Amino acid sequence: MNNLPNFLTFVRIAIIPFLVFVFYLPLPWAHTAASFIFALAALTDWLDGYLARSLKQSTKLGAFLDPVADKLMVSVALVLIVGEPQFQFVSLPSAVYSVPIPIITIPVAIIVSREIVVSSLREWMAEMGKRATVAVSQLGKIKTSAQMIAVVILLYCTPRSHAFIAITGYMLLYLAAILTIWSMSIYLKVAWLELKDEEA
């Protein structure tokens, strides 16, 4: 493939089944390896965007595939995290505390729901010829950064992980969920104003 950014995007999609396979390996280093794979894939997300701009290789295919690859990667990783029977972390050498399942499912449900709403909104706005009005904002980039780091941490966590590591992951995931709601409200406001102008 002559287009390097698109090739990296395809690689990111191809990595997803491998991520799932490694995460479920009955080996002590499985979660660490899965976390590393996700972090590597997240870096290619930044890299393909940078290369597309610097090499002037932006294409319609890349513009379509890049967000699809991101959403697939993040959604699958979040499902893996939620799918753990009960996320546990060690607080003290003598005590292991179980984290209630809703603690992790609530922010994940918010993040996934937002992605569905915003993706549908962008498609609808594109049909109206106003796709640029719901382009990715700086707030969305901050949300994505917090979300990616949270997923890397939580994929890494096992019952042997220290409490500080797990709590950091949870806090970043809740921060991403809050920013998700905030950015979605901005998108919806812009879309509503455009809709009112169309009706007028």
C-alpha cells in the first residue's frame, strides 16, 4: 500500500483480534501485554494523523477508516475491561478489595453511548453538507487522551495491581465520561442551531 497513514490504520484494525487473544491468555503477563498492544495501537492513531498531514496523504478512505478504527479499538478494549468478573485491586498487603461492577460499567456505558450519538450526528450533518460544524474539538481531543490512558491502565490491572494504579485508571475513565457528556452537549447544541436555521 503506497499510502502509509492508511496502512497504519489498517494495522490498527488488524491488531484488535490479537488484543483480545492476548488479554485472555492464561498467563501472568497477559494483561501487561494487552495493555502494551493497546498503547502501541493508540500511538499509531496519532502517528497516522501526523503522517497524513506532513506527507499530504490525506484521503477520503483514511478520513472514514481512522475514526472507525479508533472506535472499534476502544469499544473492544472497554468490553474486555467490563467483562472481567470483578475488577479487584490490592490496597494493603493483607487485604484485597473488590470493586462493584457498576463502578466500571457506568462510565463505559456513557462513553459508548456518546460515540453512537456523535457518530450518527456527524453522519446526519454530512448529509446536510455541514460536516465541518461537528468536527473534532480540542475538548474531544482531551477526552480521547484521558480515555486512552485510562484504558491502558485498566487493561494492565490484575488482582495483584496496587490500589493507586487501579484508582488512577478509574478516575481517568470517569474524567473521560464527564468530558464525553460535555463534548456531546456541544455537538448537540451546534446541530440544534443548524437544524433551526434549516427549518427557518
